[in-house]
Amino acid sequence: MTDPAPHPVTGEFFASPVPPGTGWPGDPASPGTPVARSPARVRALASSAASLDELQARVSVCRACPRLVRWRESVATAGRRASFADQPYWGRPGPAFGDPDAAILLVGLAPAANGTNRTGRMFTGDASGDFLYAALHRTGYANQPTSVAAGDGLELTGVRILATVRCAPPENKPTAQEKATCLPWLRRDLELSPQVHTMMAIGAIGWGGALSAAAALGWQVPRPTPKFAHGAQVILERPDGQPVRLVGCYHVSPHNTFTGRLTPEMLDEVLLSLRR
């Protein structure tokens, strides 16, 4: 843990990683939030969460994947990017962000080491987030086009953003075991969100995570497993017969956006198609 540094918005001092319940903007946890330290404990704590707030609190303190814990905390302490060296780093799993009553979920890959792992908010503080939130503002889901840091006034309406893996992985590559360990958090989010009618998978890993979570919940999923593609659409069905549409979108990574594989117009088109 590092010496305290000032938060870029509030000016309040925090150590890195940020201890739960110490006042970080949007921190859902308290010092007493139970901590998952194994895959079995993730399953137990996810399934017993009675609300989205309780679920996100438990997500935000999870320590079930030793490799990911070591990496996220090493970045938050000794590995901070030079341009952010004077800022505190969240250094914990990224909880979901957005409208708790959203009918649309955006499912990403995992937090970025100097993005969510620094700011504590999904897709915030890096180029991927800049591209995504500008599009969310253009299409009417966000109240402002920028997402700089938690506490900056950003609000989402109608959408909530989460990730298949909640901790920043080395080289942005979580292992199969890490994805499986984290999946119960997404499953429980879907169980607690019966109003969700559409999911947008941001990249192939988000697509696979959404399909795996749906299958684990007993939803009807087409066979063979639908392949990811930009603009691909699949209809899933909850056990009560309610349909949920899964839509694919290329990841908002700098590689895709700088090369033009994903343009602002392409992202806007997909986002606008999510509304019923």
C-alpha cells in the first residue's frame, strides 16, 4: 500500500489500493463487506447477494484470483503510469456502473490496468472509455461525453456497464479459470435484473461471458454456440419465456478505434439499435 495521494476530483487523500469504505466516490463497499478468497466463496457470496448494491460491494473487494490480485495491486503501487503517478489507484475489482434499473447491459472484457484499475469505474480514464462514453452521450444514454474519474458527475440512463472479468489482467488476457471464477458475479447480476431485455457484448470475451452466464442460469441459448461478430444478434430466452437480445460490437480498444475497424458511426448504430 502506498502513501495517500489526492483524488483528482475531490482532492481527498487515499492510499493505493483504496481500502473499502474510506470515501472514494462511488465505492459500494464498507470495511465489513465479506471478501471472496476462493472460487467457492465467489459462488456463495454472489448467490446470496440480495440486491445489486450488495452484489457490487462484494464484487469490489473480491480476492479469489491470486494472479489478478497480485497484478492489479502491483500496478496500483509500484507500476503506476508516470502521467498518473501523483494520483491514488483504486487497485480493486471494478463494480458495475450505470443505471440500476437499466434494461440494457453492456458487457465488456476486463478493467484496464491504468483505466478502471486507477479510477474505480468501468471504462473510465483511458482511450477506450473516451471512445465509448462519447458515443453513449451522442446516443442519449450519458449526461456528458467524458468520463475522467469517479465523482466527475457522469450519469447513465437506461444502461449499466460491467465486465466478464472484474480485475485488470496482465496483457488484458484473463485465463479460462479466471473467467470461470468471475462468472457467478455476472450470473447473479442477471438474476437480479429481470427488466434487462438487451445485452451488448463489447468484444468476443464479453460475448462468450454473456452466453456462458445465460446458459448457467438455464436460459435457452441457440446451438451450436453463436459466433461473435460486429452487429451479430442472438435471441436468448429466460426460463419464464422472456426474450433477451444479445448484440455484438467490436471492442472499443485503441487498436480497433485507431485503425478504423470500429468507427464512431459504427458504434452509434449499434447503441441506437439496443432500444426497443
